[in-house]
Amino acid sequence: MGSDSAGNLSGRNISNAKYRMIFIGLVVLAVGVFFASLAIGRYNIPFFDSVLILLAQIFPIEPTWTQTMEAVIFNLRLPRTIAAVLIGGGLALSGAAYQSMFKNPLVSPDLLGVSSGACVGASLAILYSMGPVVIQILAFIGGIVAVSITVAVPRLMHNSSTLMLVLSGVIVGGLMSSIMGIIKYVADADTALAEMVYWAMGSLSNVKMVDLYYIAPCILLSGFVLVLFRYRLNVLSLGEDEAKTLGVDVRKVRGIIIVCATLLTASAVCLAGTIGWVGLVIPHLGRMIVGPDNRKLLPVAVVLGAIFMVVIDITARSLTSAELPLSIITGLIGAPFYFYLLIRQRMSIT
Amino acid sequence: MMKKSLLILVSLFLILTISVAGCIDVSQPAANRTITDMNGVDVVIPAEINTVVNLWPASNSVMLCMGAGDKLIGTTSFTQKLYWSQKVYPGIVDVPVATDNVEELLVLSPDLIITPQTATAEKLCEAGLPAVCLMFSDYETMKQAFTILGEAFGGEYVEKAAKWSDLVDENTARVQAAVGNIPEDEKPVVYYIQGQSNQGLYATFSANSIMEDWTEIGGGIFASTLLNLSGSTASAEDVLALNPDIVIIGGPYQHELYEELMAADEWKEINAVKNGQVYTNPNGLFPWERFGMESAMQILFAASVIHPDLFEVDMVSEVQDFYKEFVGIDLTKEEAQNMINGYGPNGEDYT
């Protein structure tokens, strides 16, 4: 286990040259998907026109398109595509960080209760008709409270096994869903409830540029810190004693990682509600490609998560004239995929 | 010793239960007539209905509109908050908010309980409470439901219910005479935004809703019908691609949503905005475009905004006549205009 830098999280390490190639390939793919997302949608904009509309931002081109086309791309598709990139990347990153820190392949923002805690916080704010800033603050507090309880239970039991953490996650998840139930029960069926259901299922349809202005910095900043800490994450997973001898302040680093990963998840919840599976499945996919070394895994997980989320959002808004909630699609794809990963990796979950 | 006291306790409990069971009076309260509710269930109710618990905002508004607000001894918080409820029946703020809790309702013991849910009506009837299921979602079911309500209350209310059914038919005929001959391909597309809460510009109603009914009577094509929409949220891009000719925004958040739509770049070149045909919907005891008695006037209002050139109507005097006839109060021109503009009687805004 000492040589395996992420505990029992399997996957083979790859050479730096190969990693660089994979990473660049993924970034190119991500850029491609990003522009595809601007060009695809139910409002029919000829592909050539959408390219021109984008180019017209930089070069002076005489418009051959309508103002509506331009507005559809910049007011409807651009904000939700940026949001999808931030949320997908953020959830995958926080999932990868949690998994490696808890040395536990089952951990994800969902299992730790962060998502449901954040959802409870956000719903409380909606119930009292608070503004978006308060919604985000309460979502963050809800997330932190939930993850603290989940982590505290195994400590109280003096049992740090995977099973204990999973069990604790189930307890917190159950508690949060009950609280969610109370809030929904109290909420006005015609008004607040509809908004909460929207939060609980996840959707990007109401994301506007203004929402991004104050949530994007949160996601970028905490994501940046996590990526900076990727080497320390490796050290942490060697065990406390070894980390200390390598000069890492274990408690401080742990605290910073938990705060950042929770902030990421809570910000994602603020933008689009709870979206399951991304934080669990994408890090595994990343490990399958570049191995468990966090120095390579974290950047790859961010890009993979972004690609995944953008593709999911394109599907959600293009399939039918009624938008599909994101969690439905991520669940339909994520659950079978996770099963496939389990078989493929023959993960020993103890 | 423990065992003995336990035995005494258990036998005491048993004796008590048996004697209580024997005491319960399972017969109906003094009742001498039955009415049949929307599900065809016969419900026994007292000869005279003086106290009503109403669990649904829409039918609360109907009672207030019939001038039967003083019968309410249990209402909904939504009903209490509406400025027009308070105008029509000021006592509404003192009526307690009721729930479907059987024991609380047994304590209240009203002459009639009104609920929109079959399961709730069944549950309450089993407990011996006079509960009727009164659900309505379009003009036909409203005619039925109001007739049942009229029968239950008796007297002038029977006439009011009949008058209301006639009014719907009359207004439909009036509108049809003006716009009935428009060929299908010349009918404008009407998009409706539901502003019960502010869920953005793409919260609407499904095809086959009452919105489809008044749009079609008024000589328009309902956007959700074209989109085959079964849910209540439309895809933004689909709506824009339809290029609606008319937009009608309803509910308490209509003014906020109106501002948002007029400021949005993606709407600037849409027909409705270009031609100045974005409207807020009248909102009185209930949003007219949804249900309630005022929905009879929605037929006129919708036609007047869908085909302003073909159908002209003085909505202010329509509202005044309607309120005099059904509610029994005189509204000033200003108050009527405030309702048409979606505000409270004195111009209060809901947001």
C-alpha cells in the first residue's frame, strides 16, 4: 500500500510524457465540446452562422444573422455552458480530492452529505425568500455542517473503516432528506416548492450571467487551491506519520482541503441544484486513464468533469421541448458506468 | 408485585377501550339531504350550510366571489393573503387556516368540507365528516363544480351558479361571433407565462390546459399545444423559435416578469415584443387565466388582446357588472382598472 499513493484506489501510473499528451488531448476535446454547446440547441441556428457570430466578437463582420440568434447564443447558451464547465469540473475535482483524502473509493460529495446539506441550506433560504447571496452562504454552511457530521461519526466510534464512513454518510443523508421533507412540507405548494424541486433535481435552465459573476470566482478560487495542493494530497494519503516527517501540517492541510472541496460543491449546488454521480464517477474514470497520482489525476478530473457536464447539458436541453432535470441523465449514465468501473477494476472495498 | 400491577393496568385499559367503543355514536349528524360530488359520490349534508372548511385556494375564491365568504370557518393562507379577498370579505383574515387533519376537523365539525382531492374526501367521509371532492380544471368542470356548490348552499347560490354557466356560454358566443371565422393559418401564436412564483420566462402551462381553451376561443393558437408540452416548463429555445405573436403573463409576479422579458435581448426581435403585444393578465380573487369565477371574463380579455382589431370590449364596465351581479359589491372604475392591471384594489403590488 505504501507504494500505491492513493490507498486502495487502483489504477496504474503512467509516464509524464503520456500524461501530457492525454491532458492536451482532453483540453482540446473540452474546447471542442464548449463550442459545440454554443452551436447546438433547439433554436435552429445554421452552424456557419454560429461560427460567424462568435468570430464577430473579435473581427468586424457584417451581420448576416438575426439579433435573436446572437442573443440565443450569448444570453441562453453561453451562461449555461460556462456554468456546466464550472460545475462539472468543480464536482469532479472535489470528488477526487475527497476520495483521495479519505482513501476511500466510495466517497463523493453525495455520499458525504455535502450536496444534500447544501440543498437544505439553499432551500431554507428560498423558504424565507432570501436573495442569491444568502442562498449561497446558507448552502455552504449546510454543506460544511453535513460533512462535519459525516466525518465526526467514525471518529466518535474510533473506527476509521470505509464501511463506517459509508454508514455515517447514509445517516447524514437520511437526516438531511428528512429536513428537506419538513421544508418542502412547510413550503407554499404553488410558489416556493416548485423552486425547491428544481433545486433538488438539478437544472441549468435558469442560469444567467449575473449568477456567474459572484459564484464563478468562488469555484475558480477553491478549485485553484485544490489543484495547488495536489502534491500534499499525495503525501496525506501516505499516512499521518509519514506526512509529518515530510514536513506537512496534516491538520491544516486536511482542513483547507475539506473547506475548498465543500465550497466547490456548495457553489455548484447554488448554480444548478444537486447533480448526482459526477463527483463519484468522473474521478474513477480519471484514475482509469492516468492512474491514482493526484498530481495528474486532479487536472484530468477537472477537464473530464467539464466535458461530461457540458455533454449532459446539451442532452438535457436538446432532447425534448421540456427540459430534463440533470440528475435524471447523470443518474441514468452514471449508475451503469460506475457498475462497469467496479467490474473492470475489481475494486476491493473493505 | 410488578406483575400484579401490570395485570391491573392492562385489564383497566381493556375495560376502558371496550366501554369507550360502546359509547361512540356512529350515526350521522342531523342531516336530511344528499349531494353528489365531482366523483359521483353521494355525501350526506345538513339542510342548511352555515359553516364551511375549504382546503383549496381556487374554490375559496369561488365562495368569496359568490358572496359566501361569511360561511368560511377554515380557509387557506393563499386566500387570506390576496388583497381582493380582503376587499370582498374583510373577515377573511380572521378565519383560521385549516388542514386536512381528521381530528381537528372533527373538533371544528363544519357543515361542509371542500377539497380538491379524491383521497382526502374519502378519508374524511370515512371519519363521518361531510366532505365533497370539488376539483375543476377547465370551463366544463367549473360549470359542474359551481352547480354542486350552488346546490349545497341553496337559494340565491343556485341561481348564481346557473347564471355563471350562462355567462361563460354568452361570452364564448360574443367572442366567437367576432373571431370565429379566422382561418387556421392566420391565427396568432399565443405564449403564456405563469407567474405564480418567479420561475423565469419559460414557466408556462401544458397543452390541454384551460389556457389552451381561452386562447382557442379567442382565435389564437396556444404555444404549448404547438410544442406538445406535457409539463409546465418549456425550453427557452423552442419558445423563441416559435416566435410568438402575443405573450400573456399571469400571476402575482407578472410585473416583474414583464420587465424581465422586455429587457431581454433574445426577445427584442420576437413578434410579440416588436409589435407591442406583451400583456399582463388581470388578477382578482384568483388569477383570471387559471380558474375561479372571474375566468368567465378571461374569455373576453383574451380575445381583446389576441385580436384587438376584431374584438373590442370595455373591460372596466365588464368587471363592474360582474362584481355587482355575483359578489354583490360596487367597484369604482379605478378599482376595476387595478384588477385588470393585476394589482390589488388600491393598486397594491404582490411582489
